[in-house]
Amino acid sequence: MKFQVVLLGVLFCLAAPAAGILDQGVATDKSAPRAQRSLTGCVDERGGQYVLLDDQMRKIASLQPAGPDKEVFAKHLGRRVRVKGAQSSGPKGTFKVTGIERLSGNCGQAK
């Protein structure tokens, strides 16, 4: 009985690193979800696309909704917000938004 317990423990220890190697392969896959983070700034519309601007009204990122509602950002135009999501696998500088929170204060005029 003790031998079976020891053998089971050894097999478990050998299987754990192998599982880690497989997980690393999945993490490098381009289809894997990217790390969630948040950005804070002002919502604006430029060239028919919603963007997030910093305090000096410079573009931080283009905003892309995670869902089908393309006009989700319209009600936040000119407002300071915190968007949650991840960097999109599409064009560089595009942020795929999964959540948006309105913060106090408005934004200045774009330069």
C-alpha cells in the first residue's frame, strides 16, 4: 500500500511539469486571449472611429467594442472614462473594450 502511494506521488510530480509545458504552448497561440487591463481617458470620435485621448487630447488607443453594439461609445463622447479590456489582435493601437465606466469630469477641446 505504501508503495502505491509513493508511486502515485512520483507520477503526480512527473505529470505537473509536462502540464506546464503544454500550458505554455497554448499561451503563445495567437488566438489566446490577451491580458485584461484598463485605460483612462476621454472618448472622442475621429474619422468615424471612437478613440481614447489623454489629458493633452492625444490619442491613446482606438476603441473597439467586444460585442456587436458599435455605438456603445456614443453616449460617452466628451466624457472621461475608464475602459476595461485588452489590446486587440487587429490593427496596432486598437483596444477591445469589455467594460466602460464613466468618471467625474469632462474633457477639453481636441487640438
